Amino acid sequence: MTSLTFYGGVNEIGGNKILLKDKDTKVFLDFGKGFGRRNKFFEEYLNPRTANGIVDFLTMGLLPDIHGVYRDDLLVLADRKPEEPDIDAVLLTHAHADHADYISFLHQDIPIYMGETCHLILKALEERSARTLEKEVLSFRQRPYDRKEEPIPRKIKEFRTGDKFKIGSLEVEPIHVDHSVPGAYGFIIYTSEGPIVYTGDIRIHGTKSQMTRDFIEKAKEVKPIALICEGTRINKNGKEESEQIVFNDANKIVNGSDRLVFADFNFKDVDRMRTFYNIAKENGRKFVVKLNDAFFLKYLSQDPQLNVPKLDDEDIAIYLPKKGSGTYSDSDYKGAEKQFVDQDNCLTADEISTKKSEVLCALGFYSFTSLIDMKPRPGAIYIHSASEPYTEEQEISEDRTQNWIDHFGMNKYQCHCSGHAQGRELLETVTEIAPKTLYPVHTEHPDLYNKVSKNMVLVEEGKEYKI
Ligand SMILES: [Zn+2]
Ligand SMILES: [Zn+2]
């Protein structure tokens, strides 16, 4: 018997947790954090309690209550007995939190398969951020927390395109796709009933669209019995978009300016990072990165295919924020960030303020207090290069962003292209792959796929679908 059960990504964007059973083999396709359902109950100062182990997450529906899945320490905190792991593997499509982060809760003996580059990104994330229960993907500390105990590493299995591997009765073929983070994959999984295809997150207008085409081509060839397809933007059909257009638009803005320039984007989006790095170079400016983002350069420059500049690249500078004593004393910088502080390409806010036309700062809203020290002159530039706000909280921070911009007399611009394919492209993808049955996920509008699929399942959460 082969079946699919969807525990996340159902009528919501992200949070994918899809259980595939085939004979005695059980694998999860992604195990992500569902931001929507978390935001329904929690916010900045109201969080699930770590001291309660897994209980808050189970009770509020952030995690499915299934047997043989979770960490021993978290079950014990929940007054339950530890359980033998009953899942053979997790297949992770990419490093975005809505696909990866709730791996944090899984039993340490469950192997996690991921692309090599995806692993590099997760290493950068692990090294740069404070350990919290919801961010322990590669290793975790037993709760209750004991600082002296070493973190427990997970069993990570890396793959690259072209690899095929067996898990129980399944054979898995990962194929690269283009998305707003490198190291993203779709899967073709050969089950005892026939091949199943899972897209993960995909886009077709990106710099490496050929990778998504390769995936679609291969998926079509195998004549899948089931296609699990993302539908983030199934309801959106906008104007033409591409990374090149983002480059052209932003470059034009920077080119005409002798003022400070700030670019606000997600550093995991390596295409976008390269876009602004190149714009900086083209305009004779140094590309200034945050201490926190230096971790991405450190790890991603190890993959030659990504073409990411090294930290000591002559066009890179690191912004050294004022901390602790306010005097840039060595003892102000702690933990992993210390490794970057001694580099001779570090710049303080005062130094940046004297080089206004010589830098392009990859700094966003959360670094706005540094504007106070950098003293941008009226007409300085703020380029917002991420998706526009779509939750109420994001709208509030957008208002706040605008207040800072107004206070310093800066000019704000929006330059962005999405990490996801548009509606028309998604419909074409499904038509081309022509699966026997379609299971839309990662979308608030699964029904819109009915235009192209006669045999479509509007998935219900937790229900097992026989294939
Ligand atoms: Zn996603
Ligand atoms: Zn994604």
C-alpha cells in the first residue's frame, strides 16, 4: 500500500510536512514551520514555552501528534515515554524555515537527506543565530538545558543532482530547481505503485530557470501517478519579472546617487545578494555586509558553483555594530561573531558616514538604529528588495520603516522579483507533467488548479490518501 498524509502546507503557504508510506517504509517530505498557524496564536512576546517541551506545540496544533517521531527529551518533558523512531527519513527540499525548521523536534535517529548547498546554508544559520527550540535543525541540546553538554548532531545525508538513493522500498531521485535560495530540489520518488513527484518551491523566471526546466522535463518523462505541487502564487499573474530587471532598476537608482545607499533583502537569497554585490562593484562602492550575514559568505563561498565572494574579497566590507561598551572594544563581541571582528575590512558607522558615496550597505530595517551614527543626508537611498508586506504585523513594521525613512529624509524604492512561479507558469507546469492525480500544497487557493487537472485532490489535513 502507498499513501500520502499531509500534516502541514494544507491551505497555507509553507509548513509542509508530508508523510509518504510505501509498504513498511515511511518518509516525511519536508518538516517545516507553519508561520500562519503559529501567528494565529503567538507573537513577539507570546511564544510557545520551551520549558514545556513539545506540549505547547502539540496542543496549539503547530506539530502533529504522531507516534515515533519526536525527541526523547521533549516527550519526557511532556510526561510521555520516549518512543522508538518510526520514520525512515526526512527528505528536505531546501533550507527555508517553512520547510526545514521543525526538523528541530524530530528524533535524532531519523536521517535527514538534503542537498550539499542546503547543508551549507543550514550550517551558516546554526552558527550565526542563538539556539532556540524551533531552530535546532542540524543539532540540538537536550532539555532541560545544560550548557556543559555538547549538542547532539543529527544524521545528515547529503546529495547532489544526478544522485539516486534507496530508502526501504523507495528509490529517490533529487533534481535541482531554481528558487530564492540555492540548493533547492524537487524529488521523484519511485514507490511500489509508481513514481510520485514533489516540487518543493519552484520558480521559472529566476537566473537558473533551466534547473526548474530540467526537473519538469524529468518529472514528465516518468509519467507520475501523483504530483504534489506548490501553489504559492497560483492566484497571481503579474508583469514580467526577473533578477535582471531587479539589477537594472536598482542599478539605475544607485548610479545616479552620491549619497548613502541601503539595500534591504534576505541574505539567503544568493541571487539577490550577488545582484547588489555587482551593483556595488559597478558603481565603485564597497559592498558592506552585516556581521550576522558574514556567516553566509563564510559558508557559501565554499561552493564554487555559487560564485559567492569570499569575506576577504576586495569589494566586501563588514559593518561592525556598536555593542556593549560602545567603544568597539574586543570584549564587546562574543561567540561565533568574534571570528569576523579582527578582519581589516571591518567598518564602523562613523567610518561609513565619511564614505557615503563609496559604500552600498546591505542593511535593513532591523539595523536602522545605525542610521543615527551613519547620519545619512537627505536624499539617501533605501531599496526594499523583498516581498511586500502581507500580514498585519509586517504592515506595522512597514509603517515604522517609513517613519525612519521620513525622519532622515531618505528616498524609498521597491525592487523585487518573487521566489515562486506565477499562476500561469504553475498551470503550465502541471499540464506538462500531466500526473494521474494532483495534490496542491503550499497555497491558500488549491482549487485554482481545477483549470488544468481533472483529477485533483483538495487535501484535508491529517487524512490518509491511498495512491
Ligand atoms: Zn516554502
Ligand atoms: Zn522556499
